[in-house]
Amino acid sequence: MTADRILHLLRSPVASPAAAHRRGPLRPQRVGLPSGKRRVAVACSSSTEEDGMTYKDAGVDIDAGTELVRRIRKMAPWIGGFGGLLGYKDDYLVLSTDGVGTKLKLAFETGIHDTVGIDLVAMSVNDILTSGAKPLGFADYFATSKLDVDIAEKVIKGIVDGCEQADCTLRGGETAEMPGFYAEGEYDLSGFAVGVVEKDKVIDGKNIVEGDILIGLPSSGVHSNGFSLVRRVFDKSGLSLTDPLPRNDGKTTTVGEALMAPTVIYVKQVLEIISKGGVKGLAHITGGGFTDNIPKVFPKGLGAKIFTGSWEVPPVFKWLQQVGKIEDAEMMRTFNMGVGMVLVVSKEAAERIVEESSPAYLIGEVIQGEGVHYV
């Protein structure tokens, strides 16, 4: 089946009544609950109680973050993508740094400390991956008011596990004990990754043209972005972290487990795809969702048409939208909605990549005109 034929099917009405395959904009649905990189990630909360929750109401102003990046680019005009590139002989070293954000608040509440290290690694290595770079090494920063060695060991074990998934190694780090700076029993994390790609193999999106295909790789859930809004919705829901939540496979997990599912590390899968050709651009879907992240990889004048309903949306997002009465546009600009990495590929390579990368979804195409358009 050709890519043209597949896209025709995506545009056509879908026969299945399942919510994940319903045409048109995503809508709130019941899920059967019992009664050079520079990206800004603001982490805070708000006590405002209004219908139709937004990320900004929860304390995160994406527009303010974008404005800060604009000002920084006046001082350092080479920043702005997912990773920072440094030329070294015939290669580029690609750098990235990130944290886990207020997902850590749920780690404190659930007592799940052995997976946030995976999140920490994922946020940086997935970013440098968008340049086609292979991660080489990782360093961490662990800060707390009073060091709990047992908890810290669990966190670092997760970092080591994440590095193994990314085919790199933990090369160093810093443990900072700062009495009175953090609440009792709490800590914060930062991570730093470096990777390498040959200069003539770097993926920079410059060759993307109208008609290229967008392929989405599934996420494990919320990953590590949007948790200021997630926590506000959770507070409103009246549920506990141990209450059940259905999954797409018909099984049941708990609210806490669904929210704490570690971020997918796409390194091995995507480098294998890249090695076979056809990949022109990559977007890591983090804070800003589809709306702000996909345009980062396009040349000026190009945008994306996204076929909503062409991939499986995990129930956790439907629950968040229903309870928080969150508008479709806000969901698409805050969460990954079940797609954690987007590949921009040639028409000729699209079918092969989807077949060899299952599960993967044909989610859209490149169009004239900037921005992301949902149909």
C-alpha cells in the first residue's frame, strides 16, 4: 500500500466506533472510572478553580517561556532547537539538559522513586536524538535538603537503567545537600546528555518538502510534561492514586501507576530507522505538545496537517480532558496525546518505516503554510 493510499484512508471516515479512531477533533470521553537547545519548562501550581482548566491557569505560561527564548536568542542566536550542536572535526557534539518537573511531586506521594531517573535520561537523550545523534554519556544533579541514601539510590538506579536503554553510560554527577532549601522528603533532579553525529548525517529538517509524511511513535502516557495541570486535574477529581484506571489493552492500572509510567526512550528504535534512510526531521513531543514542537523542525513556510483519530490515545488523556474540561486545543498544546516522537519522512519511505516500526502511526503530512492544523 502506497503512502498516498494510506493518507487517503486516514482522511476517510473510520468505521470503528472506538474513541481512538474517531474522526474529527478529540473530545472529552468517559473512560469508566469508578465513582543549542533552549526550552522553558516552568513548574508551579495555582489554586484557581474554574471550569475549562488550562496550563496557564495551573501556573505554566508557555507564551512567557517562548518570549524568554526569543530574548535569549538575541544574546545567543544559535539556540532554539531541541539540542545544541558543537562542531568538532568531522562531527557534531549534541548537548541537552532537562529535568523531570513536578512529576516529582507524584513520586513523593506514591513512593515510586525508581523510575523518575528513567524520565530524567529520556528527556535529554530524546532531544539530542532529533539531530540523529547517538548518546555518548550522561551526568545528573540530585539536590535535597537532607540526603536519604536509600531514596537517592533508587533514583540513581533509575538513571542507570535509563542510560542502558539509551545505549550510553552515566559518567558523573553531583549530589547537593542543602538544609532548609527543599521541603522535608523532597528532592530535585537535572540531567545533562551529550551525543555525536557525523556532520554529513545530521538531521536538521532543511530537506523537508510539502507532501512529506508524519509518523508518530507511541508514548507510554503523560511522560514528563504537563504535570502542573495534571496535578490540578487530579486534585479536582477526588480520586486517590490507588484508584483504578482502564488501559487501552482492556486491563486496569491505578491512577498513580498511569501517571508515573516512565518516559519512553526512543534512541535504539529511531537510530535503527534513521540508518535505513528516508528520515528528514524529528520532533520530541514534550512541553508545548504537537502545536509547539512539530513546527521546530520545518523550513520557513511549511506546516503540518494532523489527522486526529489516526492513532490510539491512552485513556489517561481522555480522563484528564473530561475531568478538567480541557479544550482540544489546550490538550494538543500541553500533552503528547499518546505520541512521544514524530518523524518527518519521505513518501517513498513512509510505508516501510511504519511496517518495520510497529507500533507506529501515519498521523499527518507536511503542507504549505506555517503552524499545525488539526483535521
